[in-house]
Amino acid sequence: MPKARIVVVEDEPAIRRGVSDALRLTGYDVTEAADGAAGLVEASSGGIDLVLLDLLLPRKDGLEVLAELRKVHPTRPVIILTARGGEEDRVRGLKMGADDYVVKPFSAKELLARVEAVLRRTMKPAAVIVSVKIGKGCVDLQRREVRWNSQDRTDLSETETAVLKYLIENRERAVSREELLGRVWGIGTAGLETRAVDMHVARLRAKLKDPNGDEHGDAIITVRATGYMAGPGLCVKEG
């Protein structure tokens, strides 16, 4: 299961680095932002599981970031990190949709406990997908192969299987290339060009095409300016 992805939005370099290092040592995938504008971009991107958000930020205030984030991701978990410890500030942040509120100074132990608690409440365990029916064929995700009625078999690579499984797990929405890079390859866009995603999807589509020519609908749909999503040709069996 991919590790949780967390965005740390904090303008104080020492605090940002300390928080990020503590999260990485615990096993989380961390992205950093030093101001509100950059933080909003990172926090709004696909595949983010939690946002740690300071309030006193340059370029865009933390509460403004929270308000704009809620417009595009109403349920994305957010923990506010701030020196504003007054009751009025805490209530305002929570009413605007924050999931928790941690007042500076805080210990790494306390912060990690809050992070774990929020993730337990918000992260849904992925259903175990055993196989995928596609027309007259079947994709066995455990054996990593496509089988057709004619007994033709096509092997899938580990990465192709992971891409297909992730698209199916998120079949209610389009998944960006950047999110696939983070979730399947485990790296950010700086580590690999998104063209690599397109190449893997193209090979996967070819392997999901019935060799007997039977039509069964699109298995993987391209969503313009976004990425890909599982198509109507896939029928999922969960174990």
C-alpha cells in the first residue's frame, strides 16, 4: 500500500525542515511549500492525504489557503500549525474545515500522534481487487496476466499492473499523470517525465485489447488536460 502523502506549508525554514524530517523518518512522503500561494498549489494536487498548514504565511494567508482548498477538495484533511493559540482563532479554523489545530511550540511526538489520528479517521482502506473482467477476458492482478476465452495469455509488468490497479481503485475520478508518478512510481514529477506514464498506459491498453477483435468498450479513458481513468470496459471483482 502506498505511504501517505503529506504537504507541509510553513514559511519558517527551521520549523518546515524539522516537521518534514520527522514525517519522512516515520515513513511519510512529504512535499514542502514556503508560502501560501505555493502551498495552495501543492495542497490542491492529486493524491494528497493530509495538509499541515501554517496560518501566518507570505503571499497568501493560511485561512485563505484553507478556504480555497475547501472549494476544490471539501474533505481533504488539514491540520493547522500556528502560534495563534487563542480560542477564537482555533474555533475559526475548525469551523472553516480544519481537522485539527496544533499550537506552536509543539513536540515532534505530539505532531506525529495528531497526524496518525487524522489519517486513521480519514484514510479508507483500499478494497482488495482480485481480478478484472474485460469483455470475454479476465485480468488476474495477482498473477499479473490477461487471459482470453481462446486461452491466449498476456503477461503484465509489475508497473503496468500497479497502474491498472490504481486506476481501478480510483475509478470514480480522473487520475493525473503526476498522481500516478507519486503513487505508482513513488516519486515526484522532478524525478521522471510524465511521458513515462503515457508510455506505460499505451502498452497497457495494447495488452487489454482482445486478440479476437471483440469490442468491449474502452478499458482506460484519456481525460483531456488531466490524465486517465478506468473505463466502462472494466468490471471489477473484489475479494
